Amino acid sequence: MRKTTRLILLGAVILIAAISMFGCKAQKVTLEFWLYGGTPDNIEWNKAQVADWNAKNPDIQVNMSLQSWNTMFEHFQTAAATKTLPDVARIHGSMITQYGAGGFLEPFDNFSDWKTVQKDYIAGYLDSLKVKGKQYGFAQTGLIFVLQGNKKLFDEAGLPGLPTTWTQLKEYAKKLTKDTNQDGKIDQWGYSIVGANARDFTYRWSEYMLKAGGEVLNADWTESMVNDPAWEGAVQLFADMKKDGSLDPAFIATDYQGQLNKIAANKVAMWLEGGYIVGGILAAAPNFPLLFGPVPAPDTKLGAGPQGTLTDIAAVVLSSTSTKKAAAWKFMKWYTGPGRDKDYVLNPLLGGLPVCSASMNLPEWKTTPGFNAYAAEGPTVRPMPAHPRLVEMIEQGWAPPILKAINGQMSAADALKEAKTACDAILARK
């Protein structure tokens, strides 16, 4: 009996220990993370970060899937409507208002450590991702569009550097437009812009409108301001370059990759992009001689608003329908925090600008290609207004008539009348 009793007691102890161990064992959590867009270098960098996280956090694994930037708005909208959003996503910053206000995103203010966490980030980027005072996104990287050029082509044309005014821009673009094969056909253009996608085109063209002092909406967002002289001047600038042949005539069908290919092949001398394109250019053409400069301004200010340039943000957000918010929050803080930001900023192929305060103090990031241009534009940057129908206004209001005007199918003034009518109707819709 004593032996039997001892065996029973031993078995009970083993059972209790097993139950205890099972109860204390952390349950593995798998997060779904949608990464919209990105250059090849950017995508590879993100893959490496997720792999690093997964190796160090066996209890919280991240499954990152790549999604198309070109269909991001439609894809995310469908997922939101069907309640199939991932736990975490990297989206365009302009989407924050629509989806934050719509209840599809989780406010960071709901996390007890938010007041402490936010101190790590540059306030301006956080502020641009707020809706009615609540925080709905982290900025993964800052983005400033600047004028870029091919130094080799500038040297061949005897030009001292990038233009700073619209008059110079047109003059230089014309000088840089050539028939390099001497066969009677132009095969090198002074300027090119992405035109195949309405959103991509607008974000690059609108830099010139903002530089002229243009405004997008009035103070209470009830009226479009596209009839401002700054808009007409910027449309006419591109129409003039198209008419004199210095704007690549194929721009209307050129997407981002097509633009990059033309740049690397010495087919265009000037373009306007963010720093992210640098890695793609250097991958296609090592030692490519890049020039960087501020966006050219009109010789005389045209609009009533401040003269500035556009800042854009890739935002990292948390779905309100996620059932793993605590784990997602832990990952997001790491993924966008000072450690990752430093790694991002110091990688010249990514062209990232600091979003965390600590990175601003790194002397190394000032060696980033184009730093002087970014520093010059930085004090005047402003985002597009975070109106929930901004994308609709771009795709249905601004881009179609502006592209027609640039192509000579209608005047700049008539194009903007059409754009204003369409945008005001969108704004007035309940």
C-alpha cells in the first residue's frame, strides 16, 4: 500500500507540474501584416526586419505579405467593408482620415503607454496622422519630393546645375532635349513625370502648384481652390514644356518603373521624386551621377497661400478588428521605433528621412544623397489636406482635366474650371 500510495502521489505531482507548465507556456500569436508598395530595396529591407523580429520573438510571429501600391485604395476599401483587414498594414498617409474616422483603425491613445511612446517620434509626422485629436498611425519614413537630375547630361549641355526658377526649368529642359542618335528623332528629353497613375502624377505635379503659393481647399474644406492662379500657372508650365517638346511625350503612359528605366538609360535629364528612387537608379546604373535640388519656384509668387512643397508619409496602422492588438502594438513600436528608424535612415538605398527624434541627431544621415535639398525644403513642407475624399478629388476632379490641358486638348483655365466643378460636387456630397 505504501508503494502504491507513493506512486499515486508521484503521479499527481507530475500531473500538476505538467498542468502548471502548460498553463504558463506562452501561446504563439501570428500577426498578418500587409506591406503596400515599395522599391525592391525597400521590400528587401522590410523582409529582413520581419525576419529579425520573428527570430527574436517566437511567441509573436509576423506574416508579411506584399500588396500592390497601384490598387491599394481599392484593395484596402474592400477589406474594410468585408471586415477582412490584417492586424497591421503600411498604407498611404492620406488614408488615415477616411479609415480612422470610419472606425476601421485602432487609436493609439487606447494603449496605456502611448504618452511615453510618442516622445520617441517627431511631432510633425505624428500630427499629420491624427483624426480629431486621436493618433491612428506611425510614420515609417519621412518623404520630401525634390528635383533630381542627371549630372552627366547637364555637363554635356554646359549647364551649371539644376534650375531654381520656372523660367530656368523651361530653358534647361529645352537645352537638354536632344536627338542623340542624329536620326531626326528626339530620344532624350529635358523633363519627365509619371503620368500613368492619377495619384502618382498629382503628387509629383502638385509640388509646382504648392511652390507657387497654391492652396488645395479653403479653411473649412467646403470649397476647392483649384481656380487659384498658382494652379493655372503650374498647369501652363507643363503645357509649355509639352508644346515645345522638352517634356517626354510618353509621360502619360509612364509609370514609376518606366520612369526609373528611362532615367537609368539616360533618356531624361530631370524629374521630381522622393529619395526612395535612388536605390532603384543605382541598381540599374551603378555610379549614376545624381543631382538634387529644391523644387523650382515661379519667378513671381502666384497664389495667396504660403510657398512650400509636399511632404508624404507611409503610415503604419493597426486594424480596429484585430483580435491581437497587444501583440500588434508591441511589434509596431519596434518596427517604427528608434532602432529601425536609424537603420532605415542610414541606408542610402532607401532614401528615408528621420521620423524619430534620436535619428535627427545622427551626423551620418546628413551624408544621405540629396540631404542639402531636403534640408532646404524641410522648413516649408506641408501634407495634402487629410480630407476623406481626397483620393476621389485627385482621380475624378484634378487629374483628368489637368492632363488634358498639358496635352494641349484644352486650355489651363478651362481645365481648372472643370476640375473645380467636379471637386466642389464631391465636397458637397453628403
